[in-house]
Amino acid sequence: MTHSSFKPRFRLWLLALLSLAVGMLVTTDAAAHVRWFVDAYATVETFEPYSLTDTAVLVWIAVALLLVGASVALDMRLPNVRIVDTKTRHDFIELLRVFTGMSMLLTAYEGAVVAPHLIAFGPFGTLLLFAQAGIGILLIANRFVRHAAILMVLLHLGLAIKFGLLAAFEYLIMVAIAVFLLINNLPTVALRERFKPYSVDLLRILTGISLITLGFSEKLLGAMMAESFLAQYQWNFMNELGFEFFTDRLFALSAGVIEVVFGVILVLGTTTRLNVLAFSVVLFASNVLFLIQGENEAAMVEFIGHMPVIGVALILLLLGAGQRLKVTNVLPQRRINTATTTVRVPADV
């Protein structure tokens, strides 16, 4: 590396670190207890938690089982979908890398670790912020990606120590991305050929576990917070459609169950593209609703937090769902539509 090429890179690092320091200084303490865009200690005067024997809970459990069963049955009958060409696969892996790097850098700038509500504090928190900013810069610059992926896993261990195991499981998607990028940047061809066939599977499964955890923690077990959010932002559109019985309480339960179903189907590996497409519509709708309500800052925070999720969704939609680790592999194969041409998944996917 020449002295002339070192200077611009050094200036880039210095500018990024100075920007992070400014962001840490201007971040207010008011955000320290904000989760799901409401105060973490928010209460609902008429809040009444559901029990497992309530009719609504039993109905949604039945619906969830029906949806998962339908996904498994449908997956065994659908033809295989053509995988995109090598260049397109490479482009979307790069997009995942850049989106993840930008999200990590911007979140660190706001003084948070991985997610906007995980506000860093104390010396260890500050160390995590600088580490996250450094990882973000490496990913955006496409430098030492393999090392950045390893650092992402270590950062997540630090997140678990700082914020607890629940937070670590909620954002296990970051570990999923790290493992995916690591496998796709292994130092030798032999190692890449050995582990690449499992990279999309691991990305899908760990993302599914993340969604399941979020569904329970933020909407089912965290129903009070979800209802407080609905009361503040009025996202319960079911009333507008004429379903007056659909209270905020029922809406929070429904949203939680659906998110858990999304996650379970991802873990199982069935109808992944359809599942991801439906989940992507939900992500898009959340940003649109914030913009319609004039909550531009919340929409931006939501988008920044969703950038890694968007990258993962594109990978699962276009690169295949992973064919090695899925539940239908242990079930009798009964595919129909044999007239439809199927394409074998390339070994390097």
C-alpha cells in the first residue's frame, strides 16, 4: 500500500470515528427507554392479558397450525423455482453487505447497538459502538469482509452481555448475516465449496428464530407495549374495514401470531419465497404508514433498522431458500406439476 493511497483511507476512518463521537454526544437520554417506538414503561389503563384458554388465543393457535401445515403441504407440491444467474447472486450478496454496513454505521451514530432501542451506556457500551461503527465501515468499503463477519459475531456476544440473552435472540438475524458473509468469503475455494450449500439455510433458519423471538417478546408477551403503540399511532386498520370487534388487544395478538408463523415457516424452509414476499409487504406497509401519519423520523429509524432484513429478504427471494436443511427433506416427496421444468440448485448457492 502506497503512502498516497493510505491517506484517503485514513481520512475516511477519521471522519467516520469523529461522526460517531458527535452522534454519541448529541444522542439524548430520552431514547434510552424507548422500545417499539413507545416508552418501555408505557401502560394501558384497560390492559388485560390473554390466557391460553381464551377463545381468541385458541382460534389463533388453530390458524397458526393450519398456516404452517398448509405451507409444508404446498411446498411438497410446488415445482422448484429457477435460481438466478451467478452475476445476479453476486450483486445481491453485495447489496446485503452494503445494507448491513449502512445500518450498523447509522445505528452506531445514533448511540445504539444493532437496534435503535438498545442505547449504549458506560465504557463497555462505548466500546461496542466503536466496534459496530468499524464493522459498518469495513462492510461498506468491502474490505476484510471475512474479518468483519467474525467481529459481528463477537459484537453480538457483547450485545448479549450488555443487554441480555433475550435481546441477543431478538436480533439473531445479525449473526445469520455474519455467518452468511463469512461462508461466502472463506479464504480457499475448497472451504467455500464445502460450506456454501448451507449458507442460505443458516441465513434462513437464524432469521426465523429472530422473528419468532420478536413475535413473542414484542407482541405476545409484550402485549402491553404493543397496545400502547397501537393507541398512540392508530395502526389498527381492522376497525376502518368495519370489524369493530377487532380491538387493539386482538390486533396485537394477531400481529404477534403472524410474526411467529413467519418465523416458524422460515425455520422449516417451506414455501420460503411466498413467506418472505408476504413478510416484505408487512415491512413496506409499516414504513408507508409512518409516512402517511407524518412520522418521518420514525419512518427513517424503521427503514434503517430494516435494511439488513431487506437484504436478507432479497437473498431468500432470489438466491433460493436453501435446500439442505428443510423439513420436507425428511418427508416423502410428492411433487406434482411434473411438466414444469425444474432446475437443480447450483452447488455454490
